[in-house]
Amino acid sequence: MVDAEEKNDGRKNHGFPNLRLHAAAGSERTMQAPTVGQWDRFEASVRNPHAYANPYEDVTLAATYRKPNGDTVAFWGFHDGGSEWKLRFMPDQAGTWRYSAVFDDGTPGAEGVFECVASNVPGMIAADEENPLWFGFRGGGHLLVRSLHVGDRFFASNWAPEKRTAFLDWAGRQGYNMLSIASHYLNRRDDERGAGWDTPRLWPLNAGEWRRMEAILDELAARRLLVYPFAGFFGQSSNFPVEPAGQQALIRYGLARLGPYWNLLFNVAGPEPLVHPQKFHDVMPAEDINRLGSEIARLDVFGHPLSIHNGCGDDPFRDADWSSYVTLQGFKGVNWAEISEGLLRNHPAGKPVYAQEVFWPGNTCGHGELSDSDIRKKAFVLIMSAAAINFGDMAGKSSSGFSGTLDPADCIQARHDIVKRVWDFFQTVPFHRMRPRQDLVSAGYCLAEEGARYLVYLPAGGSTAVRVAGGPYRACWINAQQTADRRDGGRTFEGRSLAAPRDGEDWLLWLAH
């Protein structure tokens, strides 16, 4: 079904094998330049003997990085406690890099050289460079997002590290490559959510608290896990600055520390700042969200994907210049046509869609209970609509059930296995070359690379017609319940009257030369 050259496409990075990352350069003065992997983190320490009333905001360590091709990038360092400042950067080109840094009050900083070498870091998470309806990696790698929502305890120091390890080991075996993490970056101190969990307190700025968070982020990067911060820079029911000067200080400090992480998506605020303004100190109306989104996008020299968590329905910021992907809540039922239409309506040209709060079985906020058949069909419909799935396994609120406890004994394993089988199937096809094309089919949901290949999903079986170009095509019927069950559908020149087998329930039709 898939050409050999597609199977062996060297730029594919769908799998996430374990990998130790973050070979920081450090501050050692050696005759040989330190080496840093491409897309990994360069880090150097800088000492400043002066005492400042507020070292986080009273002085800036301004840095300039010169790439191997001669281009320069201006960035800044950050205060890391006492008399220590640090520089961090994520190099995107192999070769010799040079840097210099000075404090803006004239205090000497540092300068040096490091070698950026090829690495097996896939690149920074971004829109796919071939087809930006999907997520991918800077540098050309492709990505099928396999996201799981986890509750507010994840970064908490009063959650036993061995339990976090047990959960992460389970998630790795299950094939998850992204976590949507509540109370990150800021704690939602609501009952049945963040209250009671000792998560890092990132505001007011405190380097020790940020290091506490980064120790866990480093482990996630080492496990090749991508991260979506559900609360964002300005989190619901959390402590964050309400004045623009403080907001910019939080953004700049956060970018200086976290910008060089290849595996982070960014989120301005969440969840639902327009729905619950009182939980955001009444300082997150649309105009301020646009101001903050524009500020984050302007200051983020690495260009991380940036969005905002919204209430149910359409994303009101999907066309904003600062927004580079769409985060959706809603479309929660089992009306497949309505769900697909809503997802496609929120698919601006050049932006991926993250179905963040769309597929949370067991959540009592409108999601309801889904049968195993519903879970399979919804997973297929979401991906056929080019949406990245964030799956939840709950028994109440967003921090309930397995998504709340993160104890593998609490998971409804069969549900995770169903969604995994759907993801596993899509990794056998060149999905990243295809786009939703409902206009080409009389029934079902269609992904197409027009003139080359077509995939149609029929949730109830039956027949369809596909308006193909450049036939003939070989037709293959694939049983959606067990994708190893494949039936020869013959050849078609015009894609008319293509009928699924009578047995089974939902079927996929694959048309390729």
C-alpha cells in the first residue's frame, strides 16, 4: 500500500525512541570548542558580581549569536540565582557558532565559540514544512501527533518521582509522543484540579522554582515527549502579573529559559480566558490576548508554535498574525459530519489544528460516555480532518480518572489501545502529503494527494464515489476495526460506485497507482 521509498523516507520522524538530550556546553574554558547537537541546547554560565535590588528585571544580559552562514541572532540570558546568569540557545545550523554577551549596565559578560554537530534530535516542533496543515519539525521531519491529556499533579514535588516514572514508562510503551499538561506553566489552584499540588511557583520570578520545572522538562525531552502547556504563560486561577510591565518580564524570562527547548508548544493563556474572565483577574479580554500573543511571537526568536486555549466552538484567534496553530475545544459528540465540518472550518491555510479538548471520554463537561466503536470512529474522523488528537481518559473533570491520577492501574486500557491502532494505521500511509478533500467524495471523509493517492473513511460502510484524476487506480478496502484485513477492490478509472464489503462495520478505501 505504501511505496518502498515512502517507507524509507529519511525525514520521517514518526517514532520516538528513547534518547538522552541536552548536552549543554557549560562554562569550561578549554582549548577545544564545546560541541552541541543541532536543535539541542547550548548553555554557558556568566557571573556578575554586582548586587541588584531585582536581578530578574534591573539588568539584561544581551547576547548576539553568529551562525555558521554569517547571520546573527540577538537574544538574552537570564538570572539563575546569586551572582550567576546563564545563556541558552538552540542552534539550527551545523558548524561553528560564535557568541558574545554583555550586561546592559556595562558589566562585562562573556564571549566564545561552540561547534554545532549533527544530532538525532528531530528538529523543533513546528508546522510541517511540506504541508502545514499537519505538525512536523523544523528541518523537514514529519510528525503524527499522539497526545494525551494529563492533570495538574504532573510537575508537583508532592507526587512521588517513582510514580511519574511509572506513568512515563507506560506512556512510552503506548506510543504517546505529546503530553498536554495542566498547571503548566502556572498552577490552577482550584479544588479537584491544582489545589494541593506543590507545582513550581514561577511568579514572582524565582530561579530555583524554574529549575525545579526544567528538571522534569529535561526528562521529557530525553524521552522524546512533546509538551503542550494547558495553562499557558497566564493560567486560569493562578498567580501571574496583571500589569503589562510584569507580563513582559514573565514572557522574557520564560523565553530565555524555555525558548531553547525543541519540544515545547507555546500557549498564551488557558484554559478559556474569554469564558472565565474572573479566573484571569479580569485582565484577559481579547485585546490583551492579542497584545500578549503578539509580544510572545515578536520576542520568540525560535518561532515556537503559538496558540491559545479557547472555549467550545470556533477559535476566535485563528486568523491572528501571532497565532501559528489552532487549539480547539468542543465538537464533543458523535455527529461525525458536524465534527468534521467544525474542524475544517477552523483550519486556516498554513496552520495545524490541535483538537485539545475534543476527545475526552469520561469527562462530564459535555463529552459523555463513548462506546469502543465511537472511540475508534471519532479517532478516524479527527485525523481524516487533519486534526492532531489529544486524548483524555477521565471520570469527571479534566484532572479526574486516569488523566488525573496518572496511575496506569486506573487507565481504561482498551480505549488507549483503540486509539493507538488508529494512529498506527496512519503511520503506514504518507498522511503528511495529503489534505482533507470532502469535495471529492459523495460519502465519507477523504484525505487526498490529488492525482497520486486517496484515502476515504466510511464510518458506516456503504458506497462512495471519488472524483479522481490521472487514473487508473488500484482500490483496496481496509477493515477499520482490524486494518490487517484488506480486500482487493479491483481497478477504477473514474472512482464511481465503489462499495465496501458487506461484512464489518466501518471501512477505509485506499486508491493508489
